[in-house]
Amino acid sequence: MKILALMTILMVFLAGCGSAPTQATATVPEAVLTIVIGDNQQTFTVDDLKAFPSSVSNFNGVGYLGVSVKVLLDAAGINLDEVSAIKGVATDGYSVNYETAQLSPDDVLVAYSLADGSSLASDEGKFRMVLPDQEGKLNLRLLYKLVIVP
């Protein structure tokens, strides 16, 4: 009887040591950049961004092609001067809080390709923030959402 009880306890213990059940996660549309302000949101595809005037900026010796954050926000009907902060969110859950002064230079981009027109690397996602001369953690890769804080 003791052996049966010990085996039952051991089986329960071993079952608990397996990988934990994963919770359902929201599907993140990697090919769409969403700009959220309050209850409103707008989405932009790579092709939408390509329709705006483009610029090239460099980060860590790599040239990126994209749209100035000011131009993108203006297209979304958002005046950067009337915003207190912007949160960039990546598909892997990492996020960065930006002060508006960090995003106001014309060379700060939401990049959608390398400067030569080739696609971003898979570990960069479809969009990435490019803040020249800023530390790496501010140059958010895998960008999929910008949350506007009025």
C-alpha cells in the first residue's frame, strides 16, 4: 500500500515538473503598425509607410529607410507638441517610453527596410524605431504599436 501511495505521489510530482500550460496569447499582426490614442487606433502597413516621404537614418553603422515619427504622427492626426509621451511596444513584449523631445528630430524614424531597400532582418520585425546616436534600448526592434499619452 505504501509503495502505491509513493508511486502516486511521484507521478503527481513528475507531472507537475513538465512544462507549464501556456496561456493563450493575443495574435500580434507583425505586418501592421498600430497607433493608439485613447479608445482610437489607426493601423499602417509597410506599403502605407512607403507612401509617405522617406528618410534614411543610421544606427550602429546600419542605414535604415523609414518615415519620420513626426510625419507618421501627423498622418495619424497627432501633433507631437500636444503629446506628453509615447510608448513603443514590441511583439516580444518589450516596451520603451519615449519623451517627445527624443522623437522630434527629423532623423528619428519608424523604419520598414534597410537603406538599400532590402527587408529588415527577421529579428528586427517589420518595423523598428531608429534614433541615431541614442543607446540601443531606445532603438526598439519588433515594433508593432505606438501608444500615445496625451
